[in-house]
Amino acid sequence: MNHLFIESEGPYEGTTAEYNGHGSVDKEVVDDIAGFILNRS
């Protein structure tokens, strides 16, 4: 994953050019953040 929590793949993998494309935050990251938030009380 890159710094935006998007899977790095394709011809621009590992380069700054990969930040110019579209992508979705990995589901595992979303689940981890949600779990952290929901467990704070």
C-alpha cells in the first residue's frame, strides 16, 4: 500500500506517479480505524 492506504499496483507502482490515479482505501484499513474509534470510550 502507498501512503494513501491504496494498493500499489500497475506500471506506476512504487513511484510518485501512482498518486495521480484513482483508487479506494483498502477495506482492512477502514475496518481497523473503525474498530479503533468504536472501542474508545
